[in-house]
Amino acid sequence: MTQPLSLASRREFLRRCGQLSLTGAALPFALNLAAMGEAAAFSATDYKALVCVFLYGGNDYANTVVAYDDPSYNQYSLIRGGGAAQAAGGITLAKAALTPTLLKPTLPLPNGRQYALHPSMTGLADLFNAGHAAVQLNVGPLVVPLTRTQYDSGDRKTWPLPPKLFSHNDQQSIWQSSSPEGSTVGWGGNIGDLALSGNANSLFTCMSVTGNAVFLSGDQALQYQVSTGGAVAINAVKNSVYGSSAVKSAMATLVQQTRAHTIENEYNRVTTRAIGA
């Protein structure tokens, strides 16, 4: 999008997405997002979408939502090697650099706590201060709440830890599914399963712009994968082959017909579903 996000309506988002094409489940095929108007609508009179951004890379939380009140900032600076007079140093951000992104909640936080966003996040800070965004603190995949002492105790029976805590790919899966590595269903997909009953004419409730993701995989809900690069089409089915419509027709039959082999049949079943949708 070239226009500011704050100016983009939900309908505009849907219209733009409708100009994109599907990169489908097994054999990608061109589907039409315009047919997706019912997706996640439930009984609402207007289209609604839950947009989730998942950061696959590491995120420095303490330099994203930064402690700003003096006692908290000074502790943050001490831990991160900050300079004197609340200046930048080590991996500490200077307090003066945080002033433009200071968050101003409607109700002051207890004990005079204040936070600011990273200096590059002025847009999000403006949204927050206008009442259009929120920050959820202290979110994580802990099994039980832990203090530092309990974490260091080694008593995993009383104070269990998330599995494979320092494994990057395992933690990605846990965040998307609330389950250990290997889960094939994510909590976004679970929400999609609940929405399916309100989508009488739509197969795809969840939409992904980053390929196949555990987050959007449900028990019944399927991911609708879109890309700014357009569809990854089956050219022999989409277009005539060597100018022959007969070859195109034959290819369409081959990739959709029922097969005796289980894997071949599933491959063709998914293709048929995509073409039909």
C-alpha cells in the first residue's frame, strides 16, 4: 500500500487483497479473494479482519517498549551498559531520544510507571496516544508465573519451564500454536474453526501473506495464501499448451481425477478443491 495505513479502511484492505492471487495449498491455483467477503464476519454487518504480524526473527522487547520513568529507566540503563546522565551506551537508548515516542495512557500507570516506544516507532506512538493502539505487557509462553529465583532454583517439578526454551524454531512453533514443536494447528486457525459456521459459502477463513504458517492452520479452517507477486499458477491448466486447448483440458483432468494411490489421490483432491473454490 502506498497510502498511510491509518487511512486504509477494512474495505480498502479487502479490495486490495482481492487484486492479489492465491498461492494455494498443494498445487497453487488462482482463487478470487472477492469471494471471501464472509470470512471471519460471524453475524456482523460489516467485514472485519484480525490482522496478526508474527516476527520470525528475534525482537529486543526492552528496546521496543522502553521503560521511561526515572527509576525504571535507570535500572534498564544499568543492566544494558548505559552511559552517565541517561545517555546512550552499550545497548541502551538515550532517554532524550525516547521523548517523541512517550506513551500517554488515558489513565496513568501505577507507581508513576511510564513507557516509550523505540524512536523509530513514532507512527505507532501516535496511534497509541490517539487511543487507536494498545500495548500488552508481560506476555509469554510460560507454564506458570516465575520469579528469577524460582527460575534459577532448578526445581522443574514445582516451577516448570516451557519446553526447549532457548531453541529458536521451537519457540516460534510454541508462540504460534501454544503447543510444543510439531504441532500442526495454531491458535489463529482455531479461531478460524470457530468462524467457519458463519461462512456458509467460503472455504478459506484464514489468510496468510507469508506462505504456509502453523499459526493459521486449523482443524477444518484452511489458509488462503496470497502474495504481491501474484499466483503461482499451473501453467498447463491455466493456459493452452503449445496453443492446444485439448492438452490444457487433458492436464486439468489428470490433476483432478480420483486415484487409487492414497498420496496421489490427496494431491489431486487438494487441487480439485482449489480449482472449485
